[in-house]
Amino acid sequence: MTTPTTTPRACSVANALEVVGDRWSLLVVRELFFKAHRFNEIAANTGAPRDILTTRLRKLEEVGVLERRAYSSSPPRYEYHLTDAGRALSPVIQALRQWGDDFVTEGPPPAVFEHDCGHPFVAVLSCRACGAAADRGSLHLQH
Amino acid sequence: MTTPTTTPRACSVANALEVVGDRWSLLVVRELFFKAHRFNEIAANTGAPRDILTTRLRKLEEVGVLERRAYSSSPPRYEYHLTDAGRALSPVIQALRQWGDDFVTEGPPPAVFEHDCGHPFVAVLSCRACGAAADRGSLHLQH
DNA sequence: GAGGTGGGTTGGTTCTTCCAACCGAGGTAG
DNA sequence: CTACCTCGGTTGGAAGAACCAACCCACCTC
């Protein structure tokens, strides 16, 4: 551990955060999951300032998280939709939601999801190979 | 959906992001998972400016994500450790790492984790009740 | 007593965000 | 045909946050 670094640690977490680690991007992605696809909806539901929202949408499009689709051309109007990369952010959103539910939101969670199995959805992170939950201590760095 | 909102959507994701949704906080948490507990280590490994790091550490302490422990008193020196709430961020970090590995980091992932089961760890989000992976489409909002 | 270590502060500059107002193409009501 | 509304932005200016380099102080080692 703690390789004597002068430059920050090379890390996929940091790389991911460079793309979606600002105040609004993940809220935009959340809205797209909630099927709010239009500029005004996203602006209203996130509370993001419109100019910032414009630059975020452009950036997220550029990095391939979402795509812009014209739904009208005569006055050019666009909708925003998640790409595969964007949809792959679902675990990030759900993990944040779960943590927010458990540790920051007061009272009952504002939105409750139901899994196909019929139970209220409580997110757990598990190992794809064995299916067991990735508890603390069950992960080690390979070197 | 799309209840005619004038205020932003009430949401645990937003609440979580208000606490850890800035540029450095999750990197700090990552470092604590990596067992870098001292100010200088965290500063070097994240690349965060020292003054910003100070205010982030104070804020994260205040909201209960980490705690500050004196390891020397004569010149007062401190270490930072995750609380239970902080350790509960593990799924968020792992989900971000997985997404970074899959969609933004070029080449092989810089850090490979191994699960206790012996396989390289690939993070999957699943339902605590039934254990099945929470694929896209398997979740619905309860109303 | 010179220099290093650890955990910060401080001052000054730059960068980003934020807000309110505006815009232009088109559709709609009257 | 005129007035007004919608949609998806853009613009200017003020305020705040981030950033960087330098400094600080108690202690420890050489």
C-alpha cells in the first residue's frame, strides 16, 4: 500500500469521478432513469441552473453517457437518452440511493423501488463469480 | 412520473450527493479504504489541495462519515478512520470503480481486487431479498 | 543548531457556479 | 395579423469556491 506517490493514485474510481463526479451529472442520469428526457424536465427536477445543465449535457454526450435525439426538426427540439454506458451507471445510482436512505435521508425514503421478485428493493453489492455479498473484508487488492 | 415540480425532486440520491458529491470526498473515502489514514498520504494519493482537503475532512467528520483519532498528543497528530456510515460507502466506491473499469479507464484496470471466493472481483448489484442481479428493467417505482 | 516531518494556515488569483434576463423559431388563441 | 406561450437554449455580471505557493509551529533527528 501507500506506494510513495508524488502523483495521485491511478484509479478507476478517480477516472469515473472525472466524468460523473460533479454536482449535477449523476442527478441528470437519475432523471433519465426516471424517464424525464427533456431539457425543461431535467432542469426542474434536478434544480440545476440552465446554463450549467447545457454544458453538462454536452459533456455527458461527448463522453458517451447519453445521446441527444431530435424529436422535432422544424423548431429543432431534442430529447436526451442514456446509452449503454449511461445505463451501466445504474449500480452507482442505486448504491448512492441506498446509502442516502440508510444514512442521510430523514424519515422514510422518498422513493421505494420494488424488485421483480416482489420485495422492496434493498441494494447489495455482490461478487459476480460466486454471488455472495461483498462484505467488508471479503475483498483484497491483488498485487 | 414527472409530477409537475417547481422544486427539485425529493430523493435519497440527491441527499447522498449533497454529502459526498463533490470532487474530493469520495476519493478521500477511497483512500481510507486503502488504509491511507494520514493527512499527507491522503493529500498525495488524491491530489487534493491541502486547504480543500482540510475543509473536506472536517465536513466528512461532521456528517459522520469518518472520525479523527489522535495518535500523538505532544505534537497533536491525527489519523482519519471510516465510521460505519463511511464503510457503508463501499458499494458506491466499488460501483464507481466497476463503471470506470468498464467504460472510462483505458487498458487494464489499475487495481484488481480479489473476492474471498478466489475470483477477481466483478461488482454486481443485487436484490437483498432474492439475491438475483438487479438488471435494468427489474426495478419499478412503488407508488 | 540545521534540517526534516506532520498537519495544517494564509493570501492572492483564477476558475466555476449561479442567477436573472434575454432570444428566436414556431405554435396557438382571438 | 397580433399577442402570447413553449421549448431549448445563450448572455452578462456578481459571488463563491477552488487552486497554488508560501508560511507556520511543535517536535525530533543528526
